[in-house]
Amino acid sequence: MNSDSQRLIQNQNLNSHTFLVRENGKQWFDIKKIDTTWIGDFNAPTTLALYRFFNHAQGALNVSRQGMLKAIIENSNLLVDDIEKELKSKNYN
């Protein structure tokens, strides 16, 4: 779960400078048509929207994590119960 989140955060496409450098020169890429004025401006609407998007994505990951952890805990408790029953059936205290 954490490694998925780390890969999301470390994704080079999220680093605007790395993305622009990598894609520059490709046939589809025309930097003159891209508004780059928001890059580095943490109060720009585009930057704020990007951070809101990733905040929502992180929230969705957290909900998913909670569900997985709940299932792990429930299954672990069932396993402990089964182990205790087995030990009692073998007269282990």
C-alpha cells in the first residue's frame, strides 16, 4: 500500500520540469502552445487544482488502505481463534 503511494508521488510526470524536458522535441509536443506560467507558482489556479487532484487521489488510497487493513485484522482475528481452538483440541493450554 505504501509503495503504491510512493510510486505515485515519485512519478516523474508529476514533476513539471522533468516532464517538459523529456517531452520537448517530440512531434506532438509544442511548448509554445503550453501555458507554463503556473509552474513554480504555488498559488496559481492550475497548481492548486493539481494539488487538489492529488489530495483526492491520496484520500481514495487511504479509503482503500482502511478497507484492506480492516480485512487483515478481521482475518487475523479469525486465524487466532482457529489456532486457539486447535490448541485446545490438542490439550495445549
